[in-house]
Amino acid sequence: MILEEPAFKLTIRGMDFFNEELSCLGWQFAEVLKSIKNHTENYDWYIFDVLGTSNSGLLDLFPLNTSGLCVVLSTNELIDKVKKVIQFESGVFIAVQKGKEVNWDFGCLPGTEESEGLQHPFAEIEIRAFDYSFFEFYGRNVEIKQSVLNHFQENEMR
């Protein structure tokens, strides 16, 4: 897979950002998404490789459509879904501008363990949950990185 070079990479761990020993918790991911909500109003989210623990099945939270993809149509909807996850083991969450004709290579779909970078040429944001340990956040716009950092400073989570 040819990866796109991001403008930034941000590693988000529980202790560094949430004063919490555990990482990759659903509520933590919701906070990360809240911090970028203003930047993602016109994006669809494509979700791949999700594993974790939840009171309901992950396939119920992240169902596949008739094309075999999981697409969430707003950041608010994604926030509601990730709040229902106790902890993520893995997952790839890719934001793409609404209206873009996105073609996926079903023989090589995005995966958590892929090398660093954006896994689709139309990806504006990519967030990966790694092995219950941290979120890795890639983006094309450094203003988004600053929004994340500002959100955590303002809310004294950092």
C-alpha cells in the first residue's frame, strides 16, 4: 500500500492526555473527536479493523453497508458510537470530504498495523487505535493538531 505523507502525527496516550493509566478507552476517543468537530462537519468517516470490548457487539456499532464498508456520516454520530466502546484494541478511522468518490482496494483495506501515514489519497484525517495502548492521529492540516492540543489544555485533561 502506498501511504500519503501527513502534515502531522500525534500520539495520544491515556497518561499524557487524560491523566488516566488506561488508553484507547471509548470516552477518550470521543474527547479526541470532540476536539476536531468544527473541522470535520463535511466529512464521512470510513472505519476498518475495529476490535475491542463493548457491552454490545462491535458489528452492531460499526455495521457494514451493502458495499462491505462501514461508513459513518458525521463526527457526532461517530462520537455517539465510540462512547459505547469500553476499550479499543485496534481500529482505523479515516475522514474523507463528503461527496468524494472513494474507491477502496478490497484486497488491501486499511489496517491498524500499517506503516505510518494516511492510507488513502483522499484521507484528510486518520486515527488508529493501537493494542489498547495509544491512539495515533495523522492529518493533512496542522490546524487540526492545534485544535486537539488546545482542547486538552483548555479542559485540563493534559
